[in-house]
Amino acid sequence: MSVEESIASLVDRFNRRVERTPAVREELDGLARTIAIRLTDGGSYSVDLDRARLSNLRTGRADGSDLTITTDVATFEGLLRKEIGPMKAIVTGKLKIEGSLEDKLLLRRLL
């Protein structure tokens, strides 16, 4: 599976979870954010969060992103497969997250 397909799968899984979980939908409703994913060895992608849904997956750098996730492809894939947790990846320097504290907390919902 390509990185773009992995991100598309993440977007789909996130949107299905939000549909099934009213509390998550309520928590995210009203937020509008642009999330950038920068893979140090695999390109850049961005996706929009609006009305508790992720959409508009695109390649390339996002100007003015609210949350930027920077990692390498292997760590990103490990996060998606739950082989490594976000906190461990941050502590070991394999994952960097830029954004406000509120936006960083979105990551727990995304992954």
C-alpha cells in the first residue's frame, strides 16, 4: 500500500469512527483545521477537518496548516498499524507535532 493510500485509509477509518461515536462527533463539531503530514522520506500531504469529517486529501505542502505532523514513512506506518504509540514516537524523536495544545490533542482522535 502506498503512503497516499495509507493516509486515505486513515481518513476513511476516522470518518467511520466519528459517524459511529456521537461523543467524538460532538467534540469535533465546529472545528475547522488543516492538518499537514510531512514525511521526511516520502513527501507531504494535507487534509482538512471540518464539521467533524476529514476531507480534501491532497499532496504537497499546506500553507497555513493548523497542525503539522512530521515523521518518516516507517514510523508513520507503525503508528497506523499501532506498532508504536504516538507518545513513544515523540519521546524517541521519531515524531514531531507542531500546533496549539488543542490541535495536538486532535492527534489522539486521528490515530
